[in-house]
Amino acid sequence: MAPTFGLPPDEGGEEGVWRPSLELVGGQVRLGKVKGRKGWFFRVYVPSRRGYVLRVLKGAVTLEDASIQAVEEWSKLREVEKATGSPLGTLLSSCVNGWIQSQQIRHDSGELSATALQNKKGLFEGHVSRFIRYKRWVYVSDIPVDGWSDYRFWRREHGWKLTRATQPPNDQSLNAEVYRIREWYSNYLLPKRLVSSAPTLKTVRIDEETRDQSNPPFSPEDYRLMYLWLEEWSQKDRRQEYEEKGTRTLNPYWRMCFRHYFLIASNTGCRPSELKS
């Protein structure tokens, strides 16, 4: 299978920082030096990017060493192209879509709640995709080791302005987003061997007071009032009205069920959506 990359268009000469020394594999690989940088480099033209891929040849000292290593690296790019359709590897957009589809399957099989699916879908179709475009990443191989390190800063300074939000996200929200991005790596990108390591993404420790403010508990006085009111409400004899109207809310049995549900739910600390799922 002949490679679809490597043959550059007519350039009219190669000037500037790139200093060509040798052409290999019929001109598909160009070996040379880069002004201001040490070592040998090779580059190949990639039509889908409309530009060159430039790679350093680590450990190559002589021109002969660099030539051998450049051909080896070129062969690896060919193998990647055969497997993914591009010498640069898998498109990030397909990885985002693939992850969302995998979560949809989990939801359809009952493993994932509708709320969790919607949160993940919204994050990856929204903030994550916008961050990828902001970074100008196209392929998985475009992401450097520390590529995600400024995600929190971007979300606080720029990302939130691209949505309907009226203020930057808090640390708890960003921690949740960081966790989901890590999950994408751990359960999708790494198992498929699309990446070799998880991203540099840190969470921020949230103190107990700040955490409680986002989902404040009942005060002891509120809880006492609700407890007493529900007790009286559930035990009130309204059998005659129930027999006349047949409304379930008038039935003492269902009132008692609601009272116990409320007492149990309020002690779990769960949100209503979490209790439903």
C-alpha cells in the first residue's frame, strides 16, 4: 500500500529555520537541521494537515545514524496510517464521539443514570471540545504531555464566557470535570492504546464549609419543624374525605409512606436526582 503522505507540493525552495541536508525514500522523507536547535530532524508532508510533521531524531549523531533512524520513523508513520487512516493517528473528534457512544451504551444497559449521561455528554460536546479547538489539536498525537495542565485556568478565564453561564465555575464543578476527563483517559484512550499515560490534571481540595454551602443541609430547627408537621399531617384522620374523593393524598397509609420516605431521604444526604436513580 503506497503512503498518501510524504510527498510535498512545489515549495519553490526551503528557506528559513529549516535547513535540508538529504532526501530519503524518493523524496518522501527529508533530513536536515533546524536553526537554533541541536540534533538531526526529519519531516514529511501530510496533506490532511496541509503542512509538515517535524520530528527530532533522538540519539542520532552522524548523518548515517540520522538517515537510518529517519527511515525507521517514517515506517512507523506508515503503520499508523494503515491502522487509522492518517499518519498522525486517530482524530480527537472521533475519540470524543466514541466515548459518548460508549456511555450511551452504559445508560441503555442500566449501568449509568440519565443525569450522569447528560452531564458527560454536555461536558465533552461542550467544554472539552471547545478546549480542544482552542488548543488547535486535531489528532490524539497532537496532545503534549502537559497539554491539559491549563484546563482549569482556561475554564475560569475564557471557557465559561462561551456559554450562558453568568460567572466562572467553582472549584467543585471543575473537580468534577477533571474527574470525567481522567475517566475518559482511563476507560477509553488508555485501553485502546491511543495514549501512553493519563494527563496532568489536578483537583483542588474543597474544605467542608465550602462543600456544605453548595448543598446546604437542613438546620436542626428546620428539621424539627418538618418532623413534627409531617407527623401530625400523616396521622390526621381524613378517612371520610378519602372515601368521598378517593384521593391518594388523603389516605393515611400513603401519607405515612411519604413521611418515612422524607425522613430517610433527608438523612442520606443525597440530591433528589440521586435518589431517583
